[in-house]
Amino acid sequence: MPKHPDHLRPVESSSAPAAERPAAGPGNGSIERWTDHYFLKTKAVVAKFGDARVTYAVFMRRPVISAPRLAIDWLKEMAKDRGTEFEIDLRYAEGRWVGAGEPLMYITGSLYHLSDLETILLQKLGPACVAAFNAFTMCSDLPRVAFLAMEARHCAGLEMEEIMAYAASVGSDRARRKVSAVGFIGNATQATAHYFGQAQAMGTMPHALIGYAGSTLRAAEMFHETFPDQPMTVLVDYFAREVTDALTVARRFAHLASQGKLAVRIDTPGSRFIEGLDPSVSYAVLDRNVPDAIRGYRNETELRHLVGAGVSAAAVWHLREALNREGFQKVKIVVSSGFDPAKCKVMAEANAPIDIVGTGSFLPQRWTETYATADIVEYNGEKRVKIGREFLFRK
């Protein structure tokens, strides 16, 4: 696990009690309240007419990265509570690439005990595998950039937050193995920091602190007075003076800047350009630094990521130029605002001088792609599946 950059070193805080960790999901006592009702009816029929030993094939309709740990751990917990055993034949270990329609795993056991677990099992598997795929893609496209997982505010509850953090760590680990990427070095919440090998969450200041202080510089001073031994990342887009405020803070904290312990973060909204940029200047900035990036055909989205409003590749280059002109080459640049796989790919093509990406945009964008599916393919050792799903038979 690579060390996290100094300016994102976790701020010491009191650890949350273990009891505050999100629950693993419905337990045996509440399964019937959360599972599809026709599975409960199936269970009742099986109880009346006799159990069968069955094998489920679990698959997805799109390529993914295998992220099965939370689903499997939950399934084992259910088996233990029910006094039974499930045989799990995992065909793709955690972090492996899985093709569309290829069974990730086969699960064998009592139909009576398995029938009502399918709904929740699939909830824990599909979204994690898609998010892991996205995280892997992003880290692979920007292998020299560190990532910070900031997905918590976009999640629909604590259980989803844990699934997404786990998924980001799986995708990141694969990118490290495949392309020696830096990957995700931490995240924004204490409860899931352990997935990234950290004891503490990471982060420094939100926009609210800038508003409270009344100026970007004063917010930085307040932060430094409160955490004098901590490196510092300062948001510089609050007053639409990204360049001015970045330089002002760097001058004030020149000792941190010279030690590489100061970073500036841009989170400029897509409704405006960062200070000093407009479309024509944006093209000029890229032409000076990465002329090939603007030579080829670009669709509308790619063009916006390159030279548009908000945190574009031109914006990052523009800020880097301004810092370097005043001798602040060691001040790092942190970016956020919609850094999904598509945006990361464009930033890579523009060789944008990014040090850290803060993002929650590895979350699946089209939820329909996260739907995992399970079909029974064997009943008491006899192969049988609905017509059209014969490809799921175990080979």
C-alpha cells in the first residue's frame, strides 16, 4: 500500500465506536421483510414438498471487476446462522476482470435455505463489481495520480457507502498490479478507511470553512493554527479567485510550500471558468503545454473537459503555470468535480498536471448496469436451466 501524500495525511480524531459501523445488511431475523416475496412463497412450497440440493450461477450482463467479498461474507454469515453450509465456487477471484455473461461464482446448497437470500445477495454484488471496474479504469488512465474516495455524500445510506468504498479499493488494487498505478490512497470517512489500509480518514477543509472565515487566506490560517503539525490542502475556488488565492496562500505559507506540504484544490463549478480563463485562453494554454490534445476530433463532452468551464484540463495547466512562475513548483494541485472514467481519460490525454483527484464518481452512473442475476442451473445434480441460459452451465 503506497503512502498517502503528506498534504492529505489524516487528521487525528477520536475513532468511531465499532457499533457505529454500518450493518452488513438484513440478518436472518429480517430477511423476509426485505426479500422478493415470490422467493418466500418458493421457500414455503419447498418446505411442503421436500428440499433439493441446487446450484445457482451468478453473473452480470456487462464486463466488470470481481468484487464479491461483502456478498460472500454475508452469505457465509447466513449459512452459519441457519445451521447449514453453502458451497461457493468462486470462478473469478477478487480483482479479476470478468466478461459479460460469465458466471462470477456458483453457489450450491439447500434450496430451502438459499431461495430467500437471492435478492440481498445480488444487491451486495452487482454495484460493487461495476464501481470496482470504474475505479480500475480511472486509476489506470491516471497511473501517476493519487485518488481520494469521496463517495459518501452520493450514497443512498450507510450500507451503500461501505459497498462503494470496498469497490474502489478493489479496482485500485487491480490498477496497482496491472500498471503500477498509485491508485486510491485513502477516503473521506472513518468507517471505511480500513479498506484503503488507513487507520484514519483524510481531508482538510470544505467550502463551508472558507465561508465561515470570510476569506481563503483566513481559512488557511485558522486551519494551520488548529492543526499546526498537519500538511494543508486549501480550497481556492470559493471567491472565483483560484489563481489569486492560491498564490496568496502559497506566499503566506511559503515554508509549507517549499516542503511540499501545501496543496491547493480546485472544485470550480461548471457554470463558470476559473480565474483568468475563457474559451480562447483555454485553447492557448493547452497549445503551449500539450498541443496534440486539441488537434484531433473531440465530442462535446471531451471538449468540455479539455477547454470548457469548471475544472478542465486547461484550468489545471493554467493554475500550474501560475504557481510555477512564482517558484511554487512543490505546491500540489488537487482536483474534484465530476471526475468519472470519461473525464479521467481526457485528463490523461491532456497530461494534466494533477497530483490528487478527489472523487466519488466511480459510482455507477447507469444503475441498470449493476443488476446481477442468479439462475439455478442444477437440481440434485441434474443440469437444468431456462431455455436461453444454457451458457451458465458449469464447465
